[in-house]
Amino acid sequence: MAASTVLVVIAFLLFTRGVSHAGVFPNSDNIFGASAPDPFYVEDGDSYLWLYGTESSEIVVNGGRIEKPTGLARSPIRLLDNATAVVNGGVLRDVAQRSTSHVFHLEDNSRLTVNGGIFFDSSSSGDLLRVSNNAHATINDGSFTATNDATLRTWFNGSITVNGGNFIADDSGALEHRGGGDVRINGGVFRSSRYALTVAQIGGLLEIHGGEFESPLGLFQNTGLVEWHAREASVDGHRINPGDISHSDGLLRLTFLDGDTQTIPFRRIGGTMRFIAVPEPSSAILSSLLVFGFAFQRR
């Protein structure tokens, strides 16, 4: 090895010795540099290009603006290695560019919770939120709009829980489940000019307990398992019993546990679609009272 090469290697080791590779890196993904304070807070009036969270670090966004400039293949928030982020408000944007990126990019057991905010993705490729490699996102509220790709997407064992929020896709699925993880929808509004929901995962489950689905094509299923949890269900006007749904297409009408009724067209070319019956609230309460009364009488 040449003397100059040895000197370069020694200098690199001396420079990186004692430097933490964990933490939050605002406007930089150079993990060999110094990280910002952990937890890292973004408040009203703050402005960043992107935030890069690694190795169990924590990001809390209460306001402000995170907007990646045109031409950079960066995501406004990217989480790796058990990093976490809680977003309570603010504006996050991924503007048009050539390289694939996302507003939120989760990998490697990272965790994201969104309680509110405005999120917009007009990039030429790359969904607004991508969850992969055993990462998980919980969405309670917020406005999510993607103009060229999916709004929410799982990939390689990513999982998502949706309790609320508005999800709009102008040219793709509002939610695309393409990983092997599980997705649960308890609420939220899913709007798309094409499919509200797309399922093409290998393994995993899409479990739907509520929500509103507004799109001309509804749900498309290629593989995997889809479960509709509702009080009652019908296909093309004919009431169906709990169990696997044998129809390959049709108009599915559901009454969810909260009494909300949704009608969604579907097309299934593979996988399994299932109707899981849940009891009406009054029946569940009555059963609990009967059990309690019986136990009280035996005392």
C-alpha cells in the first residue's frame, strides 16, 4: 500500500473516531458529521430542507415547514434504525424533480405518528409516504395529497394503521399495500381518480374497520388477504354471509360498526377477500349485561 494511501486511511480514522453516527441530521445525510440535539423539535417559524433521523433518535414536528428543493433526491423526513418521529402540525412538501423521493420515508424498524399537518408530494416518481423494512406508521389526522404516485404505500414488510385523515391521489392509489406487513384502516377518507385501495402484497393483511372510499374503481386486489369488518355486507344488492367473498368483481356495500354505510366497487384477480361480521353495539352491550347478571346471581 502506498504511503499516501496509508496517511489518508489514518486521517479518516482519526477524524471519525468518537463521532456518533446516531442522531438527527437537519439538511444533511452525512452521518459522519455532528448531529443536532436529540430529540429534535421543529416549531412554528422554523424552516428546513429535510431531516434525517438515525439510530433511535427522535423528531417532533409541531409546526414550521420542511420542503425539499427541486433536483435533490431527498425526503423531507427519512427515518432509519429505530428512529421515531411525531408530527403534530406543519407543512411538508416534496416538489417536482427527477429522482425518486417521498415526503416520509420509513425503514429499519422506525416509527412515525402523524396527528395533523399538511403534506404534499408532486415529485415525478415516489409515493408520499413509504413504509418498508419492518417500519410502522400510525396516522390519526392530517391532509395528504400526491399528484403523480400513491399517497400511502407499504413495501417489504412495512405496516400502517390509519385512524383518520384525508388521503388524495390524483393519478394512483390513495393507499397501495405492496409489502408483506399489515395495514389496518379504522377511519379516514380515501379519494383517487382511479383506485382508492390497491392490494398486491405477498403475505400480510389489509384489515378495514371503517373509512370513506371515494373513487371510480374502488379496490383492486392482485394477491394477499383483504378483510372487511362490518355489521353486514352485500355484493351487487345481494346480502352475503360471513366468510370468503367468491365474487371477482362487483359493488360491495358495507355497514361498519359505527353505523356508517359505504359502497365501493372492487376487482379481484387473485388473493382472498373476506367479510368478517362484527356484532352491533347494542347486542354486545346486552351480552355483557347478561353475563354480569348471571355472575351476580351466583354470588
